[in-house]
Amino acid sequence: MKVTVCIGSSCHIKGSRAVVEQLQDLIAKENLNDKIELGGTFCMGKCQQGVCVTVDGEFHSVSPETVSSFFEKEIKEKV
Amino acid sequence: MNDLTCDIGYKSINHVGEQLCGDHVEVVEQEDGSTVIVLADGLGSGVKASILSTLTSKIISTMLAAGLSIEECVETIAATLPVCSVRGVAYSTFTIIRLIRNQTAELIQYDNPQVIVLRNGENWEYPRTETTIGGKQIFRSLIRLQEDDVFIAMSDGCPHAGIGMAYNFGWKREDIIKFMEAMSLCGYTAKNLSTLLVDECNKLYGGEPGDDATSCVVRVRRRVPMNMLFGPPSNRDDGDRMMSLFFAKEGKHIICGGTTSSIAAKWLNKPLRASLDFTGDIPPIAYLEGVDLVTEGVITVNRVVEYAKDYIGENKHYEDWSFGKDGASLISRLLFEEATDINFYVGKAINPAHQNPDLPINFNIKMNLVQELSEALKKMGKRIKVSYF
């Protein structure tokens, strides 16, 4: 599974760093390191909905507050 | 003309408790490509010394730049400077470094510590001729410039550093030479070399300088071109034109901005890989084959502008960007240390997502950043060309 987080200007200001760090923690905690490829990308062109995250190409709007529920629903269950 | 250029930088610290510095450095560029640098040290410290040294350096640099002889300069100074009521003399020592078309350096020294010249990283005792002008003993030298030559001019506050505290007789010339030799070829800029020297003096003084201390460094180096792309073009159809002009240029290539780097990646037909290494509060950098550095845009460049403004002023943050691994530090090192001629390719496209009033980034800020950055780089002595798309 490929998870990509936008690290462009807008998403950076909206907290992409916190999102990446929480995702890295959660993935490590669940021992999913070999199943999930976490990557970064520059602007996805949907800055209004940032922080922009894609899971296998499917778009999601995430914020530092919603990371854990997003992880449970969209990553852990589907992996 | 050759392809050498002179990187000039200086820094002063003030006598403890004084708001003004009694040393003054003046740099004047002439139309024929020559540069006159004057470091003057006024008698005493504080306001009086500051006036004496400012007048001396301004008079000499202006007169020399206008083609008048050193004899006339010295006579003018002797006749013009206000006489000190305590000591009954008008007095300011000076060192002149005149760089003639980046080929020759003329040194004219009056009573300041002798200019140190490092050639290939080692001290060189260059020939000096003694003359007497208006009762003043003046040493003159003519030196043919070579790449990597480093000239270090100082006020006597430098060799006097640490008298009675760290050292019995101050920081000796031989020791200053050893200190500077070790760093002269590491790629430090003139400004950073002078800062390192003066900061060391400040340490030897125990943070309470007993005299104003100034150093001015001239570093002879080869011209290095560099190119920086910032922002997508306002008209989408101009993308290809902008890219082909940018990539056709000699020298390293830096790209700032997410959308901009995507356009470049498409043009180069190579994958753009963003890293997730967060160091500090600057967004991570990315990698793109054929480009030397890819970073995020506004936030990174904003930090570079902050570093640039500090660098031309007090130079307090050089340790941050000299060693940092974030995008802003990497750009700063390339632009401040490595480049001498910088071409900016600035796209004027408006990112609709950035026009949100909640965000501290918008189009005007972006254009201001380019302006401020190129102003600061010009003050560092670099040649700047900005093209808008």
C-alpha cells in the first residue's frame, strides 16, 4: 500500500509535518513497515482541502487531529 | 579582464559599553571595475573615534575613486580632521586595499596592523615600500592577484585582544595567521572569515572588548554562475520556454516551489521524489535528476531572505545555515558561499490556494521575497539578473 502526504507550502502550514510524524509512529506501532510505503509529494493542487493525503491514489483530506481515525479506517483496515 | 572576482566582507565589534564603533570600513566601486576598500581606526573610542574614522575612510575612498593620488588624500585628511581636544592631534590610522580590475591589489597602509596575505592557504610576506607623506610613514605594495588569495586587514583591536587576560601581550600576529590559515581554504566567505576572526577576538576579550575590533577580508575567487527557478509562469503556455531557458544556463540549478518542480519534472521527463526528512521547521526537500536542489517555495525562500538580511548585517545566524541540512540552509550555502552570478527565473502565476487570508503566504509576499533576496545578494557583491515569466 502506498501512502503519500503532501509537503507543499499550504499543507506544511496546515500541519503536514505532524501528519507525517503521527503516521510514521502508527505504522511502526502496528508493525506495518514492510506493508506500507510512506512517501512525500509536492502540491497535489487541492490546497483548500489540505493536508492532502493519498492512499493508493485515492484522495483524502486529513488534519493532525484526525490522523488516528483516518489511519484506523483507511489504512489499517484496508492493508 | 579575467574571470576572477573579489569577495569582500567585514565585521566590527565595539568597545565595551559603546554604541558606536570607532572603526569604519568603506567600500567604493569605480566605473572601471576597480574597488577601493578603506579600513580606518579613529583615535580612542565612541563618538569621537567614530567621526574620525568615518571621515577618514569616506574622504580617502571618494578621492581615490575619483582618481586623485594618495598624497593628496593624506594631505586632505590632515587638513580636515577635527583636532582632538585631549590629545591635540587629528588622528585616524588607515589601511587601503585597492583592487584594480580584479588583477592587481594595491595596499596602502598607515599604522594599522599589517595586512595579512594568505596565498594557497599559507602566509606570504609580500614586499612593501616605505614612503613618507606629510610626516606619516606609509607602506605601499602592489600584488598581482591569484585565485584563492586572502587579504586580511584589521584594526589594532584584533592583535590587542586578550591583553592581560588570555594572553600577556595580546593575540600575536603569528597566532592570528595560524588561526586564519586553517580556515582560509574551507570555502568560508569573506564575511564569515571576518566574523570568525572578530568573534574570536571577542572571546579573548572575555566578551568585553577593551577596544573596537574590526577585520575586513578580501577573498579572490573564480566567478561561479548559478540559476534559481521560483514559481510557475503566469501563462501556462510559457512553461516550456521558461524551462528551456533555465536549463540552458551554465552552472548549478535550484528549483523552489512544489508546482514549479512538477513542471520541471514533466519537462525533464524524470520522477520527482519528495523526501520526508523534516529538519527544523522548513518543509523537506525533494530530488529530481538534472537539478541540483529542489525545495518547497515561499516558506523556504522566506527563511533564506531572513538569513541573507542577517548575513549582510550582524551575521549572527551563520552557524545555522552553514551546517543545516534543511532546504533554506542548502539554498543559503549555494547562493551566499558558492555563487557569484545568479540568474533568477521567477514565475508570476498566482496560486489560488495561497490567496486564502488565513495563510501567511500570498502573491505579493512572493514577489517581495524575490526583490528582497536580490537586493541582499547585490549587497553581498553578487551580480543578479531577474527574469519574470
